[in-house]
Amino acid sequence: MKIIGILFLFIFLVSLQVVDAQDILFSSEKTEYYFNIGEEAIIPIEINNTYGKQISGILQYTMTQQINQGNVQFSNSNTEAKSLVLNEESQKITLDLGTSDNPSDLIMNLNFNYNENGDRTVPLGPIIIHFVSDDSQKNNQQNKLQSSSQPNTQSQQQDFFSQQEQQMQQRLDELLANPEDFFSQQEQQMQQRLDELLANQQNPLQNQQQRLQNNQLSQDSNALKQQIQKQLQQDEQIKKEFEKKVLSNDDFRNRHQYLLKNGYNVTNGSFNPISNDTGSFDIRYNNTNGKWATLQGNMKDGTITDLKQQTQEQQEKLLEKLKQNKQFQQFHNQLVTEGFSQNDVNFRSNENETDIRLQYENQKHDNATITANFENDEIKNVTLEDNSSNTYDLILLLISVIVIVSAISIYFVIKKFKKKTFTVINDSSPIPKLKSYEYLTESKKLISQAQQYHDKGEYKEAFGIAGKAIRLFLSYDAGFKRETTSEELIRLIQKHNYPIETIRECLKIIDLVEFAKSNTTPDDFKKIISLFNKLSNKQNINKT
């Protein structure tokens, strides 16, 4: 009996060790990263999953930025969240934190929340990103940062979100109750801060010349103070009026109240006005189970358009329904057999339609995408876009066959009607043959045409021509000088020093607009124009 008891105890202890061995580890090569001004800040994060299966969760990262301009210091904090599916083995993800035009510091804290035998979280941070103006200011020491998963109790969730929840909830409540007085305290604090920064401290022992210099500095400081104060007041007034219009909208209020009644609390939000009645907004929520929800939309001339309400629970239900679809299972199994593994999933909603794009990659860095279209939560279409080398060779073979058959057909048609003269106009060639020094001029002409179409309200044409300009520029700048699809273009420029994620996002917007799957916004077009200007300016710098 004793031997049996010891045996059972041994088995129990081994099972506990197996359970304890299941873990997720996040790590960063450094605790501090240095980048030059204008350089893209790319932060690699290594992930080790020992569960032996895919784990789905939410990656949340809070970024706080400090910017110093003269005697004035600005601080900005923002929290973002996205779905993340971890592979069954080790993997690496990269976070693109953008660029900075001024010396600044960015502090980032990560949290990966998932549910496996209870709610768990993997915290990582703080990671400090420095934007510097000189390479001598860099101090790239290798101080590795690691963190493993731990139970995500209600108190821990409250510690992570409590400050932002309270601030954002109080902001919304006060704006809904009495929006006119909401900014008074902030204006007083801003005034006090400016007074402290620009205070003129005189030294009674200074000579007359020093006093004159200090008087001039004091006058300049006062002028700067008044200029900054006036601009801040104007910006705050515009933002105040914009927020008031959004929060007083009946549709927004109804959806906001619906989320609150269903256990969601506001975690953060952003209002991005272009004017007092035009701009965009993004409000984010979390419930006690760690599930997120968002309210996003645009306002134009006081009318809310494209109001989207999304929840993690809705997305998980759609994803689970997709996994039960036979067509999806066929595509997924085909990719797995060919050595692909899933590395990302993206959702895009428009009224009653939702597109789910599952990204796959193999060891050769070939990409493939399974796209599912839902209408009223029902699957309408599932397609596979495989950009691997085998598929690419097959496409080339099919194109060659089509060209040969077409050539033979044209030969017989011409032979039959040789007495007639035909003029074939080919204006469908997206990428013209140009000399190396002409492509920048031609792509700028296309951008100018796109801007003219956009000003006329012909948005589909504007986005199409803008996309053609970007593809023309990258095709010649990267050296392959031929027409490609958006996915193939991304794959071909991977090894070049381009802002890959920004290019991917802009091309995705262009494709969706061209195929009438998404409405346009002024911000979308501005983002595309900004990308082209950034690429062309970089090319000019490299030439000088």
C-alpha cells in the first residue's frame, strides 16, 4: 500500500511539473534602443510558447512620449490593443513605433493577456526608445529583458487599467454633463506650467549689459509664451467643440450606453479633429474578463459617418465559425502541408460586412493569405491568395500559355482580315518603360493627378492613381521595374530599407477603395500622400 501511495504521489508531482512547464515567455534584446531623428523605430520582441498549441490573446502596449522643444516639454500617453495569435513554437514579432522629427524619449510597456486555465498575462517593460540627433549620443548596451506569464487577477487588471479608466470615464461623463467647463482646470494647469517654464529669474549682481540681455530674453520669452498659449487655446477650443458634437450624437450615445450596460468600461480614447465638426475618434473599452471593445468613426460637417462598434467576443465568434468552414479547412491544411504557419489575423468591418484576413508565412518568407467575407455574421466567400514561389511559377506558366494562345489567335485574325487595318490602343499598362532618372518625375505627375481627382470628389480614381504612383516609384527604386500585385510588391521590397508596415497599410487601403469594399476618409488619402512624399524625399537625399 505504501508503494502504491508513493507511486500516486510521484505521478501527481510530475503532472504538476508538466502544468507548470506550460508558459509563455516574452523577451527583448535591450532595455533601451537608440534611433536617429527621422529613422523608423523597429522594436523586435521574441516569444516562446511552451503550451504545444496556438494561443490567442490581446497584445496591449502603452506608450508615453516626452518631447523637449526649447524650454517647453510636451508629454503624450496612448494605449493600443490588437489581437495576436502565437504559434506552437518560438517566433519573433516587430513593433513599428514610427519616427520622430525632434529629439524625444518614448517609454513602452507591453502586456499580453490570454485565457488558458484561467486569465493570465505576460508583462514586459519598460522599454525606452531614444530619438537622437547624433550617433555619438547612442549607447547600445545589450541588457536583455525577459518576462513570463502570471495569473491575471482582477486586482492586476485593475492596476493596469485603473488610472486610464477613471480618467477617460470621468472625461466622458463630464463632457456629457457639462462640456462647457471641462477644460477650465486643464487650461489653468497649462498656464501655470508655461509661467514656470518661462519665468524670468534676475540676478541682482549682473552688470548693466547682462540686464539688457535678460530683458530682451524676457520679452522674447513672453512673446513665445503668448504665441504658444494662443495656439494651445485654439487647439483646445476646436477639440472641445469636436468632442461635444461627437458625444452628443444619439447613435454614439446609444452604443456607448449599450457597452456600459454589458459590463464594459472605458480604458482610453482619442479625438482627432480637423476642425470643430470634422475629424475622427476612437474609444476603447474593456470588461472584467479582459475582453475589449471599440467605438470608431468619422465626423464630417457635424454628421457621424462610418460608425463601427467591434468587440473581441464578436471577432472570436466569427473566427471560430470560419474554422468550422470546410473551404477554410481545405485551404488551411493545404498551406500547413506546404510548410506555412499562421502569423497574424486582421479584421476589417464595414456596416454589415466583415473581412477576416489570416496571414501565413513559411521558412522562405513566402506569404499567403486566406480571406473570408462575412455578411450579417454569415460566411459568403473564402479565398486563398498564395504568393509562394511555386504558385508564382505556375502563374508565369499560365500567363505564357495565354500569351501563346492569344498570339496564335491574333495571327489567324490578321491573316483572315489582312485587308483591314486595326489600331490597337493599349492604355492598361500600369508600369511604363522609363529611363532610370525619369521615374521620380513620372510618379510625382501621377500624385498630382490623384490630388486633382480627390479635390473634385472622384475618390476611387484618386486612390487608384495614387496607388499606381507608389507602385511605379517602388518598382524602379527597388530595381525590378515591372508591375506587381500589392502582396508581391511587399515581398520583393522586404530586404530594402523601406517603411514596410506603412506601405502595406496604404496599399491595403488603396485596394479596398478600388474594389469598392471600403469608404474613403480624408485621413486615408493624406496618409497615402504622406507616404509618397516620405519615399520621394528619401530618394532625393540618397541622390545628393
